[in-house]
Amino acid sequence: MTYDLAIIGAGWAGFNAALRAKDLGLSVCLLEKDELGGTCLNKGCIPTKALIQSAKIYSITKKARAFGVECPEPKINFSQMQARKDNLILQLRGGMQGALKGIDYVKSAARFLSANEIGLNSGTVINAASVLIATGSRPYELLEFKFDGNKILSSDHILGLKDIPASILIIGGGVIGCEFANLLTNLGSRVTIVEKMPQLLPGQDNETARSITAAFKKKGIQVKTGTEALDSDLASHDLILVAVGRRSNIEELGLEKAGVKIEAGRIIVGQTLQTSVPNIYAAGDCASGVMLAHYAAYQGRFAAENIAGITNPKKTDNHVIPNCIFTDPEIACVGLSDEEAKRLGREVVVEKISFLASGMARILDETEGLVKIVIDKASGEVLGGQIIGPRATELIATLTLAVSNRLKATQIRDTIFAHPSLSESLAEAIKFKL
């Protein structure tokens, strides 16, 4: 079987690459050893946010009386929450399957036999002029805390829980750890989160990290930063979730047969996403230091365009990547924080507004948090922004557009936003004058 392009991995990078390559007239074979949709659909973005939404509905219902709504005391039906999550995955996977019309989708592990040949489980050999590796990532395992699926869990395991644990220790205060800490405490678990770095969400804006730490403590989450997991009382918790990051899935691909070079556990790619072998490209978590589904999708489309050769090779110079954290309150950021800008020698103005000042936030009864916008003092351009508060993961889109297109802060300030809305806080935050 011969194709213009064979794609190994049908997650967000591989799936989007396949659709774009088909649109550009290439014959495409998409190979996936597990389920269509990869981590994002099956074990990441979609299932976690489905459970988070269920927990949020439960939390809102508990305070219904404050909105003038009388209802019985709400109860959690965790099996129904899980069933809803699973059904959402099936529905979305079905939609993805339908979109693959005109693409040969093969469910099989794949291994390089040479730079142009890929062997499948069945013994079939795929010949391809070009290959895109998009095999994603998996939870990182600590030597001291080996996953057993019983007491010590990965983020994959915890999505399949049958019951809500009475208590849980979460090792790792990054995005995954914080999202599960928030989810489980909202469902009634006693949660302790341990992070060896000085703050939760290492690498995030310091003010944002302090805000979410305060919010967590208010919820009853025990937060221990600057602490090693082994120093914790492990026996006092029903479950232990290890959430210390992810590692690329590249070990079983036979990359040595193709001559593809790796470094620090990732495939080495250049700015065009080309590997050390000219006809082989890589996109998404297996090759990127930024392990986000939307960035993987962007890279997948980008790689397909370079493989198709529709223009001169494009370079991945878009580093304006929004980062969203679905805690309560939500967190989202894009571009530079004020600390990062200052380290780069930029003189900045930082404009802020609390959601306490937002009419819509008060209507929603979600006034915790703020909008923070970082502006270059000389040019007036928006360099970045951090939002912690209601619908932060949606509001960040406006700031992403601003940073991507080097808009001036005054252009946001002078835009008419609907009232009452949360989005008007973006304009109201800016007092910057030129």
C-alpha cells in the first residue's frame, strides 16, 4: 500500500494533519494503535472537563437558594457523571470518524522499517513518500511512585474511578494536579497537594499562583509547596495521584531504523517540523516542549502544509499559545507575564481590574479573581495577559488575538464590548494612555 503521507498517531496533531493533507490533495493513511482522538479526547482534555463541569453544576446547585431557587439538597451520582463523560467521548469520536472520509484510517501499532516503510501488526507494509509522527505523550512515572492502578494512580487511571475517594494525595502542583485537586475537593474528597517548587503552577505568573493557592485553601485543600512527596504521610490517604508531567511516546516506533534523531526523550525537529530525515516530520507532544492539544493541532496542520509543499517551507514562529487551567476560578494566560517582560529588559505597564468590579461576575456570583494585562510602555502594544476568574479560558481568546497581531492596549480599550458581560472587563482594565 502506497501513500503520499502516512501519519502515525490519530490524536489532535495527527487528526488535524490528516484533514489538512486530504484538503491539499494528498493520499493519506492515518495509523492509530489505540482510540481515535488520542489523549485529548480519551484521557485528557475532554473527559477531565466533562467531570469538572459536572462538579461545577453540583457546586452551583448547592448554593441555588442564594439565587432565589428552592430545591432539595443535591446528591452526587458519580456513576452517572462517569457515564455522561464516556458518552461525550463516544459522540465526539463518532464525529471525528465521520470527518475522515477519503482518508484510510487503520487501527494498528506502527513501526518504521525504513524511512519510507512502516510495518503494521498484521504484517502489512505501508509505503509513504512522507511520514508524520504524531504519537503524543503519556503520564510521567516516578521511580518512588510506580503506577499500580490501585493505590498509586496516573491521570489516566483516575478518570476511570468507580467511587469518589475519601482522601487523596496529589503529587505535583502543575496544571493536571491543580485541575484534579479542584475537581475532587468539589466532589467531597479531602485533598492534599504537594509541589516541590516554591509555588503551585510553576512557571506561571506569581500573582496568579498566589491567587489560586488562596482559593484552594479557602476550599479546604491542603497545599504544601517546597515539599518533597516522600516527606508526606502516604498512609493517611486512600489514593495517591502522581501528576508530575508527561513524556513522549516514541520508544516503540523503531526510529533507529529510519534514522530519526531524538534528544531528552523527544524527537528533534527544526522550525519546519522536519526531523533529521528529510521526508519525516513530527508534531505535537512527541516533539514539542509545549504539550497542549491546541498547539498540537496547529503543528499538525502546519506540518501537512509543509509536506504538501503549497508554499516555501513555513517556520513555526507562532509562539503566542494560550494556556488554560480549568480550576475554579479558571486561569488563563498568554504571551509575557510582567516578570518575564522585565527579565527580557522590557519596560512595561501592568493594568489590572478585579472581577468584583464586574456586573456580570456579580450576577454569576463568581467575583473571585482579576484581569491583568501587560503592556509595552514605549509602543503601547499588548505583550501578554493573565486572567484568573469566571470564564477565563474563553476571555483569553481576545488577548491572544491582541498579542498575536501586536495590537495596542488602546485598541482594546476603545473597542465596544457588550454590557453586561465578562469580556468588558478586558477594556475596563486598560487605563493606558498614549
